[in-house]
Amino acid sequence: MPAFSFSDTLLLATALFSVGLAGVLVRRNMMFMLMSLDIMLNAAALVFVGAGARWHDATGQVMFVLVLALAAVETAVGLAIILCLHAHGRPTLDADTGNLLGR
């Protein structure tokens, strides 16, 4: 018998996704937005693992690995963009000043 039911897993994933979505919509700091996107991706990966456990299929765990790889790539590219902006003298990580990339 599994420790958590599939509905409990979906509830937890929904809560995690909501926290991540609120972080993306409310915070304007690009670093916090990047972390919130990672939380949202982890919520999606949790649903894959829960569905795989529910139907006794390893496909959910394979999708979890793919989502983790996607999250790692997203974090690396996001951090590279943030470091590039900082190297060009951008004083803040505020996402509202994104139209100043060429200046």
C-alpha cells in the first residue's frame, strides 16, 4: 500500500505549483522568478511520479528524470543570462527593466 494516495499527490503538486505561480507573478526579482519556475517544474515532476506509482508504470519516473534535466538546463541558461546582465553593468535584477538589454 502506498504511503500517499494519488489524490494526496495531486493536492501537494497543486499547492507547489500555486506557490511557484504566485512567486512568478508577484516577485519582480529575476532570481526569485527563476526559483519559482523550478518549483513549478518540480510540481509537474511530482505528478508524473505519482501517476507512475498509481498505474504501476516506470514511465512516470523516466519523465521525472527528463523534467529534472529540463529544470537544470533552464537554471543554467537563466543564471547565465543574469550573470551576463550583471557583467554589462546592470545595477538591479528587476525584471521590469528587461527592455534595457541592449543599452
